[in-house]
Amino acid sequence: MIYKITGIVFIAMAGFIYTLERGFSLLSTSVIQAGFFSGQMNGEVPDIEVNGFFANLFVPVFLILGIIFLIYGFSKIVKNK
């Protein structure tokens, strides 16, 4: 039972970290773009860049650990029956 809960927590944390990182990345590049437009600067407008899935090392590691814990937790249940 503890392995399934740990797996769910790892997967939830991976999703939470990924969402926070994407949001802050979008917000920071949008602020740069808004300043560019409000200052009426000439030249190329910077593109909004959002971090990908593998930009933060913890997100894929937590996701993989969560899946491993879930598989191990469910395999222990099947073995005990």
C-alpha cells in the first residue's frame, strides 16, 4: 500500500513542478515581450519560449520513480493473492 501512495505522490509532484515551471517560464518571457511593446522598441519581437518536459531534471526522474513505485506496489498485491 505504501508503494502505491509513494508512486502517486511522485507523479503528482512531477506534474506540479512541471506546471509551475511552465507557468513561470511563460510569465517571465511574456513580461519581456510586454516591455518590448510598451517601450515601442524597433527590431525583432522576442518569441515567447516555454520550457519543455526535459528542461528540469526532477520532472522526468519523479515521473519514472512514481511509475516504478506504482508497478511495484501493484505487483506485490498480485503476488500476495
